[in-house]
Amino acid sequence: MRVVNFAHGEMMVVGMYLAWAAFEYLGLPPMLSLPLIAALFFVLGLRAAARPDLAFIGRPEHQQFLLLLAVAILW
């Protein structure tokens, strides 16, 4: 895909926070909430990929780099 994602770590941290929140507030074990959180991220990714105004795969590489760097900084 030729996309350099600088936000992998930040996405993992958000997933861990969601697992902790599910454990703390809903009483779900982290291993049970893991597939639910993965499915949530999958659906959010599909929604973002389905919208042509949000898709950045076809854009130049420097725009992809700046977008993912901004996501890493904001998260």
C-alpha cells in the first residue's frame, strides 16, 4: 500500500484504554473485550475507507505522512 503509519502505537494505546475502561466500568475481562474493540476499530476503518473524501490512499506520499503524523501527535 506504500503508506507509512506513524499512529500504530497511538492506536494500540487507545485500544488498551478502551479495554481498561470496559474492565473497570462494565466488568468485562480484557481478553473478552479485545475482539469487541478490534471489531469497533475495523468498523471505524471501513467507514473511513468507504468515504472518498476521507480516503488518503490515492494522495501523494507527503500528504499521507503529514496526516498520520498529525494523528500520532493528536492521540
